[in-house]
Amino acid sequence: MKRLLLILFCCCSAAAPAYSQQPPAQSAPVAAAEQWRQLLVAVSNEEWDAAFGLSTRLLREMKQDDEAKRLPRLRYIHMYAAAGRVTEGRMSFEQLEQALKDFKGKEVEMPYREITRDCGGALNFICPADGAKDRLFVSASNKSGTSILAFEYIGLKEAFDAAKHEGEQASVGGIIQRIVPNPNKSRAIVMRIYVAEGYVKLDRPEPQKASNR
């Protein structure tokens, strides 16, 4: 799980170099890159408070027309960190709902995960929902598998044959329709996320351009 998170989120921004001493003042791009680095470390280590605080700050500061297209991934990190806080009793379900209410109608992009034709109860895999080719499902959990942070339901714009891509890595995204905190307020299963207009990005190397020589 840690590796998959880093694969996705390291694509959001070039990693900032490590500094033995910070300069008195940083330019905006350098400061933002450092915040991204800190965020990736925090979410990978499941330091939920730190990840939630950093993602909150970046969401506030990042421009809507961000050229690197990081906002959809950042929204997912923010939801993931908020759910993590709930599992540890550091955020109530009411606070969770309030924190994520503005995400409805916004694009979200999930981390790269392995595709399987049948999840069969497995965690952090992408699989067809009830065998359909236009709907996908993910049970997103913490690394230990002790808490389901979200059941993710994705309605696709185009049919996708999971069986033909068994074992491949992919990132799924789309437009958030609903975020539904668990009405039973059980920390074992925090919320359900419903996504429409979904798409699948397969993790494949870009084809090399033919040489003119």
C-alpha cells in the first residue's frame, strides 16, 4: 500500500531536494514542493493529523488551474487522511462530513492499484462491481487492513474489461457524486464514495518516439 501511494502521488510533483539548512525565505514553488514532500511522507506513514493539515493548506493555496493537474489527487489524499483521523477517534463523523462537503461535483483521482476480475473481499484492489463493465469498486483500507477508510463506487464513462487487464496497475478517477459517512458511526468502515463520469488510467510506459536519424 505504501508503494502504491508513493507511485501515484510522486507523479503529482517533482520531489523537493533535502536541505541541511532551510533558507530564511523560500520562493512559492519551492515552498509548495516541500509541502508536497512532507504530505507524501505523512500519508505514506499514516500520520493522519499531519497529512490532513498539510492537505488542507495545499487545497487552500493551490490554484484551480494548476498546470500539474494535482488537485484531483490532492482531494483524494485529503479524504483519505480525514477518514484515517476518524479511525483513530481524532475526528467525529460530523466533522468528517463538514470537512468534505465541498468536494461534491469536483474531480478526484485515486492512487494506482492492482486490477483484478474479482475482489473477493480483497482490500485495495480495483475490480468490477457485480461483474459489470461500466462500474468499478474498491475497498480502500489502511495498511494493516484493520479499517476500511472508504468503499469506492465508480461509474465509468466507457466500458472497461477488467479481466483483460488482470494484474495491471491503474488509477481511477471521476466526478464525486456523494460522500456518505457511515450512519452507524463505526470506525471499522468510515464512509462510501460515489464517483460518476469515471475513467481508468493504466500504468503503462509512454511509447518512445521514433528517431529521425
